[in-house]
Amino acid sequence: MTPTATARRRRRGIAGAGAVVRRRLLVAVPVLIATSIGMFLLGAASPIDPAKQYAGAAAFTATEENLDQIRANWGVDDPLPVQYVRWVGNLLRGDLGWSTSRHEPVTAVLGARAGWTLLLVSAALALVLVTSLVLGTLAAYRRGGLFDRGLRAAAYAVEAMPVFWLGLAAIAVFALTLGWLPAGGLTGVTATTTTAADVAWHLILPVGVLAISQAPWFVLFVRDSVAESLRDDHVLAARARGLPGRTVLFGHAMRTALLPFLTLIGTHLPELVGGAVLVETVFSLPGLGAVTVQAALGSDFPLLAAITLVTTAVVLTANLLTDLAYAAADPRVRLDG
Amino acid sequence: MAELTLRRSRMPRPAITVATAVLVSAAAAGLLAPVLWPLDQSAVDLAQTRLAPSWAHPAGTDDLGRDVAHRTVYGLRVSLLVGAVAALVATIIGGIVGGIAGTLGGPVDRILMRIVDTVAALPHLLLGIFIVAMLRPGLGAVVLSVGLTHWLSTARIVRSELLSLRTRPFIDAAISGGAGRLRVLTRHLLPHVLPKLALATTLMVPHAVWHETALSFLGLGLPPHLASLGNMINDGQGSLLTGAWWPSLMPGLVIVIVTLALATVVARWRDRLDPRVRAELQL
């Protein structure tokens, strides 16, 4: 192939990536708008009076004039479309509002907490991806064998276990009975500073539990997908050429199966986020999960809405990235198609 | 929630029998508990707190001296009832959306299906928490929370079913015979959709139970005094740290066993179903 042809194709690939981004945005923006409208309407239909909520215990002694003053300041009696536009305008300018349950700006809460949740979710996701690829591929290699059957039985069993139950069971076994790992928190009780080693030590159980609870779906998918690609022509050809089994399995069969796997990670992310909320609660981690529950108990609309919208935006971005990765990994996919 | 996909696995016969027996006895225990084994919800025996499982108390006692096995049966009852009602609400919402999309078609169908895709992209536990928070925790909020987050698969099933039925000759025959839109819908389309709707509702129940359990576990679900499986797991957390694992792990074990049994039976059914519905019935 001449160098110019390669260059031309690469240019087309980059232009195609732009088209994918555009098309995804065309979907993502309406999704975010629809979500925000839905949440706003639910918030507006809520029986909770924001003025009384803001005043807290003082609401019992506050005069009706004072409460009316708060309502007027906040414009909670304005027509709904006016309120919605004001809210979204503030969001777009980076003002996520005031958290009524934590009495601090929503951005401050997100800034302090989101990192830990992101760390938990990404560590668990990485662990799930690596283990499910290895275990699923090995199971597919000897379909119907002892390892395959054992792995599948385990996957079905784990899939029936709620993640918080799994977390409590892990605490009972590894923290309380065996005493190997800490039962919760991010640092030791006596610690005065946050060290990476201490945090990692405390994250072993939560990350492990979240990964295990999400793994079955991925393991079964990889297994079926590799099993199918083991029958593909190019895999048979590689075998016929006498390449060693390991090379064929991981170099040829698994690589083919990797592609559909990539896009499915994106669709499974909402699942992982829900799991993270529950795992953080079980292990008392200072991530977004605990704040979400606290905000829900206090009917804290600004904080809950911000968490839900930010998470949705992250999920949509991740979907876009997996699409791009898919196109980059598979030369057969034409982005501009 | 986890999607239990027991795909085309050759399930041995005894597994199906055992699973069916588990499901039947769980449903029977849940429904008949007040008759067979009455429970005083407020009975507390502080002389018998946190006893380990034994013959007298097969699942031990909790930190108020209440029998865990006994309360678990009631928890199963409450969770199943709430799950069934919530699944019904989800089916009604999904049935209406899918019904409108499938009968009207065209731009209405496209817009409605776009909404379905939108909701599917949201983390549904967060959305469920949001709904409960805005309505204040309680029975009604839990039911609505499940209903508003779990109607998607039903809407898709109903829509695709209606779209394929619309092209069938007997519908053309009915229309050329002078049947109005309403008559075609109620007399010809609905009877075909209803059995699938019933199946979808049944399969929705464990999803609804999981959602309710997760909310109750977070303290955002049913009122705390009510013995639901999620509340019991939540209550038991304190005892767990003192070494008594049974108050929280035993009720959870019931969820695990019932879910597994249901997945086994569903795997059997799914192989006999039409592939379009099969794709949507992921437990």
C-alpha cells in the first residue's frame, strides 16, 4: 500500500470520529434535557416546602413573613418554566446550587466526594474486565469441562446475590471471622493522615465485592463470545498453521470476542454506579453513595439532581468513548458509515 | 439488577423440579404465613437476644430477641406483595407506553421509543432514590419508584408485539369487515398481547423485590418497623459487627435462593418462547 493511501485513510478515520461524536451528542443532549425536565417536574410535584427545609429547625419559630421572604428570594412561586430555565442556566454556569442536607454548595460536596466513588468504580471495572476476560476465555477453551461448568455455576449463584448482601457476608467472613481485612472506612481508626497504602488496604474488600457482583454477566458474555469465535475461519487457520494453543486462544479468539465486549461495557455502567452506591453504604466509604442516601433522607433536591445528572453525563461520555474504542480496534467498522 | 441469563443451558430435570418446589413453597409461605404461623410484630424478648441458630430458632434471634426465621417468612410475604404490586404498576405504565407506540406507529412511536432509550441510559437505582426522596419514603413511594424505573422492557415487548400483529391478515380482515380502531384494539390485538404481558409481570416481580430490598437496605424503602427482607438486612448490620451474622445474612439468603430458583425455571421457559420476546426477558 502506498503511504498516501494510508494517510488518506487515517484522515478519513479522524473525520469519521468527529461524525460519531456529533451523532452521539445529538442523542446525549436531548437525553440530558429530558432527564433534567423529568427530575425538575418530580421536584416541583414534591410535597416538601423548600423554604421550610432551608430554615431547618428554625422553620418552627419563623414567622410566615420570613418564610415568604425566603420564597420570594428563591423565586419558588414563579411559574415552573421560569424556574426551570433559571435552574438550568445556573447549572450551565457551573452553579449547581446549595445542598440543603449538608449546608454547603453542591459543587463542594461533589468535589470532595466524587473522587472516591470514581476510584471505587474504576478499580472495580478494571478488575472485572481483566478477570472476566481471562476466566471467560479459559472456560470457553474447554467448553463443558470441569472448569467451565464450575465457573458457570458460580456465576449464576453470584448473580442471584444482592451486592449489599455479598458485602455484608464478606465483612462477616474476611473482617470479623478471619480478621484479615478492615470492615469499613477509608483509613484506620488511629490514622491521622490519608496514605495511599492505607486506603488501598481498606479498598480491597469494597472493590472486590463490587467486582465480583458485576463479574458474572461479563464472564458469561466473554465465554459465549470466545466460544463462538473459536469456530471462526481465521482461528481455525491459525490452528492449522500449528500456532501454540495459548497464542490462538488469547491472540486470535479472544481478540475477536473483545470487540462486542467493548460496547457492552458502556451499557452496563449504570448498573455499576448503582452497585457502587450500595457498596459504599455497606463499607461506610466517604463517596457519593453515602451523600446520596443522606440527601434522599433530607429530600435535598439540588444535590440529588446534580448527582443524577452528573452520573448520567459520565455514563453517556463513557458510551461515546467505548464507541470510539470499538471503531479504533476494529478496522471493519467505518465510523462515517 | 443482575441479569440472569441462563442461556440455552441444558438444565437437568431435578434442578427444575427443585426450583419449582422452592418457588411454590416460598409463595405459599408468604401467602399463608398469618394463618399457619401467626406473628406478633411487636413481640420482643430481651432475654433471648442474638442467639445463634439452633433447633428452637433455626435462623437465630435478632438484637431484640425476635426469631429471625419467623420474621424472614413475614419479610418474604411483605417483599413479595410489594414486589407484585410494583411489578403490576410497571407493567401498566409499560403497557400503556408500548401500546400507544405500537398502535399509532410513525413519529409518536419514534418519540416514545427515544424516551425509553433515554430512561434506559440512566442509573436506575439513583433514579429510584431520587423518586423516593421527592415523594418521601414509604410504601407508595417504593411502588412508584419501581414502576417508574422498570417499565422499559414491558413497553418494548408490547410495542414489538403490536407492530408485528398489525401486519397479520386477520387484522386486515377485521378492518375490511368494518371493525373500528377501538374494536380492533380490544377484540383482536389485546387478546394476543395479554398472555405475554402476564408473563412479563411475573418476571418483573424479582426485579421489583430487588429494587425494594435495595431501597429498604439504604433506609429509603418501607417503614422500618415492617419486617421486609431489605429492612431486616439493614437492621441486622449492627448485630453483624458484634459477630452475630444471622439477623442480616439469613433474610438475604432467602432472596438468593428464590432468585436462583426463579432463574432456573425462567431459563426453561425462555427456550420455548418466541425469540423476540426472549430477547427482552432477561431476568
